[in-house]
Amino acid sequence: MLTLMEIAEDPVVLKRRLDLRDGTEVVFRPLAHTDTDRLAGFLKGLSPESRRLSTFDGYDLAAAQELCDAIARYDKLRLVLEEVPSGRIVGLLELSLALTPADIARYLEAGIRLTETTDCRFGPTLADDYQGKGVGTLAFPLIANVARRLGRTRIILWGGVLADNARAIRYYEKNGFRPVGSVAGTDGSLSLDMMLDLEQVSSAATSPTQHRGS
């Protein structure tokens, strides 16, 4: 079973190349300490709508520095999608190996007992010009494989998905997530909790073998 420290020490272990439908090539890899400036460019470039749908605490250089400084320090694994040959970061895919008390309570109300030994949280964000290009669909089998290698058997959504985000809901359903409940935010917005049971999804459906290695 992989650990976050092992990934930080040898990030190539998760590195893969993806070919998009339009011929664009992107690299899937762990976030690195040297990514601060490029990550800041990614965060600053997100539109107001993309920011509304994301979970980041900030969208500037300080926020990017904080994410890069946190590599292998806490419970988070952050992976990026890097455009070839520009090196521009066009996606940030987050996995958390820790659960919040609110997550545990909500899922328990739905009859599901979460544990940090089996479950993780997932949250993806793509650059605006990469949304709808199929990169999220290509990358998700890699995410599922990473979760398995970290010893997890279930994935829940990081903070849920806003009920008015129809594109994201279709994306999650396409990749095997099922709704388990809903929660109202302090601003009155409604979010859906969704879960993917990796043991009920065929390994072929989440196999990374269709992607080229580094």
C-alpha cells in the first residue's frame, strides 16, 4: 500500500500521460513543491462560476504556496493535470484521507458508517477552457486507482456537489457515484452527498491501462 510520504519522495510512481480527443496531451502527476507559481496561475485564472463550485480557501499566490507547502505534511494528496508542452496547470484533483465530523454524521444518518481506514474524499477542479473536453473522464480511472493503492475502498465527494451543478452530477454518475443524501448550506444552497464503492466497480472500468506512462 502506498503512503503519502512515498508518493512525495517518488512522484513518478503516479505520473501518467493522457491524450485528449482534440489531440492535446496532458500529464497527470502529484503536485510538487516547485509548482507554486504555476498553481497560482491556475487558481487566479478560475472564473467566478468555477470558484463558486470549488472548495479552495483562496485563489492567489499565498493560497498556492500553502497548498505546495502542505505536500506530505497532512492527510491530503493533490494531483495536477499539466498541459504539454506549455507546462501550464489545467486541473487540480484533490484526495483527502481524513473525514470531517460533519461528513461522518451526515452519512451515518443515511445508514452509511464512514471510516478513515476505508474512505477518502475527492474534489476536482478544471481550468475553464478545459471543462467539457473529456479530461475529467480520462483522469478519473487514475484517481480511482490511486485511491485503491492508498488502501481505500470508497470515495465520497469533498463537501458534496451543488445540486445546481448538473454537469458535475452527470460526471459523477457516469463514473459510478450514487447519491446518498443532501445537505443545505448556510447560504441556503443545496448540495448532494455522493459515494463510489470501488469494490462494486469492475477493475476494468477504473483501469489506468488505456493511458500511456511517463
